[in-house]
Amino acid sequence: MFKFTPLENAVCAVEGFYANGIAAGLKKNNAKDLAFVYSDTVCDVAAVYTSNKMLAAPLQHAKAKGTIQSNFILINSKNANAMTGTRGVKDIDAIFSSLLMKFPLVSPLMSSTGVIGVHLPTEKIINAALTFDLSTRDGVAASQAIMTTDAFSKTIAYEVTTTSGESFRIGAMAKGAGMINPAMATMLCFITTDINLPQVMVQAVLDKVNKVSFNAASVDGDTSTNDTVFIMNNKKSNCEDTEAFEEALTRVMTFLAKEMVRDGEGATKLITYNVTGAANDKEAEIAAKSLSNSLLIKTAFNGEDPNWGRIAMSVGACGIECHESTLTIAYEDIVLVNKGENLFNDAMEKECARVLCKDAFEVNVDIGVGEGKFTAYGCDLGHEYVTINADYRT
Amino acid sequence: MFKFTPLENAVCAVEGFYANGIAAGLKKNNAKDLAFVYSDTVCDVAAVYTSNKMLAAPLQHAKAKGTIQSNFILINSKNANAMTGTRGVKDIDAIFSSLLMKFPLVSPLMSSTGVIGVHLPTEKIINAALTFDLSTRDGVAASQAIMTTDAFSKTIAYEVTTTSGESFRIGAMAKGAGMINPAMATMLCFITTDINLPQVMVQAVLDKVNKVSFNAASVDGDTSTNDTVFIMNNKKSNCEDTEAFEEALTRVMTFLAKEMVRDGEGATKLITYNVTGAANDKEAEIAAKSLSNSLLIKTAFNGEDPNWGRIAMSVGACGIECHESTLTIAYEDIVLVNKGENLFNDAMEKECARVLCKDAFEVNVDIGVGEGKFTAYGCDLGHEYVTINADYRT
């Protein structure tokens, strides 16, 4: 229906946006750790934040502004500026006071990711940020600077053309190895666009799409203090197609959510859990998330073990309406249990092995009581997860 | 207040109870896999079952009886008789039909633990059970026959004497390496007693104590299809002291719950999470269970990493009333965060290491908003968990 043309340069794929990533000395070995996204006009900003009540300082700082217009986001990795009390927010103000001497910043925003409970090294950040060249357009360098334990940077950009020939652009970068990193170091996502829609409309679409993308993805079931998605919209295009924007945002955010899961710590497989036939969509969501968060399922899939009993266990345990006699479980198109009847046999074991050894596969669960459906994204859990998370700080 | 004298022989420590465990050929290498608990008089039975809706056949069979009087429980390991449809219940009836030809069974009960979705080998079970000698009193053999991945068997027994000189006995065995085993293979607990209290009173005490013992313990946050606690009470003592019984049951069930966590798959540490100062007891329970189930906390403790940020994250994420500025976190008596203020420093790192390297330690979290409190029991998560659960069926 809409034409999607992939573009290079992530958040800088949209005209009027600039970005870069540099080394401020927060990470070791001169690695990039400080990024900016700058717009040559003041943008509408739409945002979603973590539901964690121990809100990190940059989120307190941004939320205090209410509905936001801004032309600048500063992002650091290696330090989350969380559990840092009132000083955490004052540190952000101090950084921006210094930057405002040099740069034409309007209501600047900050995002941080890294270790909790340590105050920001404001001197280092200010000194490095003062070297920014706001005319740089290096979306890839920015995406690298926001990484923590990410094995790869995560970017995507499209030009979207509607049937009436109007077009707009959307570009994005995200970080997160799992929905949450060691030391709760967050998922962050920054999206630029020039869709010609008012802030309230963009915010509404963001809220809706967030539920089926980032909020449907899970690596370990924990929720960080810093999770943030920002959309900066300069409204420079003439396209006012809300439907096209929703489809574009869904593509962008679902892609990035799956990339995060694929990069999940210790993960070797991306697993899509399609739950259908629940009493309603909410119950389908509960079941899908229960499946994607179950340690026993994650470890079984790590071992490529078609242990469907764990699927039945997780559905039965999650509190939704369900019955043994209506439950159907399939790995892709291989039906293991049909309305409670166990079809699993030795021949099927080999078929399952062919599915479970893939990098990505789908688990289809029909609860058999209604029309509710939800899709969640999860990964397996292997030794590497334990190694990364047991040894993170040391 | 009450005198507790430890006794040998687990469920057989109470006069009138008999038990044994034998090899029926369900496990390999002639290992014990079939047990009975028999009473020479018909007992009141109190019971709690899993909240999982995919209720295993033996639980359906027992629940169909309503309030139970029985003199016999048959227990097999290696097969859970779960997700086995109507045949699962019929298989139990068939087994007892055969046993009733030889033994004076009154309303016999069955418990099963092991792999899901496989029908019981009824022939093997009947043939082996027909060799039972109901006059055998080997509580230890019975406790070994109900093990699956348990590294050790779990038993306890006391004679309890009240201040007025009356006494009663209580004996117990449990299985479970974690609240749930690979393939959801269950925690099971069997308790015998001769307390002279009516069934409704024993049931009420069981319900109450279960909440702060087995339901406060967690290895991996999953809930099996087979979890069961049975208390068989022959009422032969003259002791009618409800308070003494509650204290005895609390001791017995808390001990066994902690033993299960200590035996958690891949666990090297037993961690007690004392949450105080929550808005109410329910919110304290939510926080304590959130802490004990957090993968990030479990892996940090596995690495003996005093990463208190993960504690703050978990409290903030669990949905209860809490504030950064009122949160206090201590490992035993080492206060790391005092009302939101970070006291952690390099010297404290060494103190923490002395706590975290222990086999068992306490984490004390004061939410700082009210009087609610709850204690949960958890373990760390190490490589061995992944190894056991990724390779269980194969």
C-alpha cells in the first residue's frame, strides 16, 4: 500500500537532522561514548519513558518539561545517571548551561545509559560536547556512541511514499542488548521524521506502536530505570498521512525491537510467540509475555529441546482463561498438541529439530477460547547471559 | 515457647505411619522411583495444589474428592501425568483398582512428578506397587524415591511439646530442586502428624503457612502443573494446641522451602530477601518476590557482585509505591543506600564481598513508606542452571 525505500545514515536520513558520536573518555580505549542529534529547526518531540518508578535523572529532567519542543538531544553511554538524587538533575542543567554558551540549543534533552548510582562526570562530558560540530551528519557514529554491551549498532531509515505520491522520511537508531542491559542499562531509541502531523497525533501513534514493538520484546523480563523513546519531528514534508506514518513507525520500531532481542545477552535465537484464541487481546498479551519470559522455555530452546510441556506450563501458570482440552501448540507449522491431544512422536522430534536449530523461528499457541491475539518477541538463554551478567561490574 | 525435639525417619517419625520407596523401572539403573505413605487408621487430609490451570491428572483426581479422608498416598517420579487428558485420570483409577485387590486402601491418593505429556506406565507401577510391604517404616527410602533432579533428599521431623506438657509429632518429606524442576517437574511435600485438631483447622493453618514458606520461595519464577502439599493427620495425640501446630508447620515447611531453594538448579547461594516499610504486606510481598525472581539480581549474586543498582531497579519496576528518596538497601548489616543516598565506596566493596561469598546471606530492603513486610527466599543463577535445563530431555 505504501512504498518503503530504505535509506542510509539512520537519524540523519531525514533532511535537517545532524548527528555524530565521539569519545569523551567515559568508555575505555577511546571508544565513542557521547552522541548528539541536532535539528536545524525546533522540532516537536514525542516520547515514551520507562514504567520503572526509580526514574533516572534525565527522564525526570525531560518529563518536567511536559510537552516538548526541542532541537537537541545529548546522549552518553557508560553512566545511567540513575539513583543519583537531586544532583543527577542539577548535573544535566550544568552541562546544558555550558553548552548554551556556544550552541543555539532550544530546550535541550539528555539521555543516559550505563551503570546506576554513579554521578555523571560532567567535566568530561562538557569538554567533549563543546567540540561537537553541529553540521556533521554521521548517523552511524551516533548509533555506535550509544552502545553499551550491544554487539552491533541498530539503525534503520526509510523514505515512505503514499499512493497519492506524497512522501516523508523516518530515521532511527536504538541501543539495547535485550530490553535491559546489565546494570539495568536501558534501551534507548531516537527517531527523526519530517511527517507533517501535529505532536499529539505523533505521540498517539507512538504510544500505540510502542505496545506492540518495544513493549512486546523481552530478553530477561526486567525493566530499566532509563528506557526512553524520543521522536523528533521537524514537519518539513508535505505528507499528512497518519496511516502511512503508523505503518512506518511500526516497521521501524518492530525492526529495532527484534534487533535488540537478537542481540540479547547470551541469545542465539530470536523467537516470535504468536498467541491466538485467547479470551481477549489483553489475555493473549499476558500469555505471550509469559512464554517469552519463562526461564524454562528460554533454556529449553537454547538446548534446541522441543519440550512443549513447558509451553503448556507457562500458559497454565499465567492466570488467563485456558483449558488443557482447547490448547494447541505448534512450532511454525508443526502441530505438537492439537486441542489438548499430544501428537508428539519420534518422527516429529526430527522435524522440530530442523525448526529449533534456526536463528529465528515462530511458536504458535492457540488458547482456543476466544478471538484475542498478541505477538511477543523473545530469545533463548544461554551460558553467555550468565557470564555477562555475573561479571559486568568487575 | 514450645519445645522442638528433632526426630529421625521423616514421615514415619509419627506413630501409625508407614512408608517406603522402591524401584519400579521408571528411572534408569534400578533407582528408587515409587513411594507410598500409609496410615494404619484413616486420616484427615489437608491439601494445597498448584495455581497452574493445566492441572495434572493426579491433582484433578484428588480435587474431585473434595475434603479428603484417606490412608494411602502413592507417589511416582519420572512422569508427571500432566497434559494427559481424561486418560491421565483413568490411569490412576486403574492403578488403584488393581491395588485394592491386595491392600486395605481407603480413598487412596496419588502424586506424580517428572516429564509432562507422557502417559503413565501403569503396568510397571502396578506390578511394583503390588510388592509393597505396608508394614515397612523407611521414611528415608520414600524421600529418595520422589526425587527427580534433586541433589539431595529433603526430610525433617519433630516431637513438639507444649508448656502444658502435651505433645504431638510432625514428619515431612519434600522434593523439588527449585520451586519447579526441569519439565515443570514440581515440588511435592508430604507431611504426617498426630495433632488432635479437626481437618478444617489443619487446612486453615496449612493455607496460612504455605503463603510464607513454599509460596515465598523461588528458583526460577515458573509454576508447575503438579505442585502439591498433603498433610495426613491421624489425630492420635492428645495435643489440641493450634498455636503449637502452626509454629511446627511453619518450621517444617520453611525449612523444606529453603532446602529446595538451596538445591535450586545451578544455585550456589540461598538468599533471604527481607522487605520492610512497604505500604502494606501485599506490596512487600510483590517487592520481595520481584527481587528473588530478577534474573539480573540472581546473576549478579552468582558473580558475587554487590551491584545494588539492580535491587533499586527491581523495586522500582515491580509496581509498588516507592521513592528513590526513601529507599534503603543493605546486605546483612552493610547499608549501601540510606534513604536514597548512595553510601557505597571502595572500602565497602570488600565488606560486601565477605557477605556475598557466603552460602547464605540476607538482603534487607526498606521501602520507607509504611509498615508492610514480607520475606522471600531465592537463589543465584549460574551456568549449571542453563546446562541442566537446556539438556533435560535429551
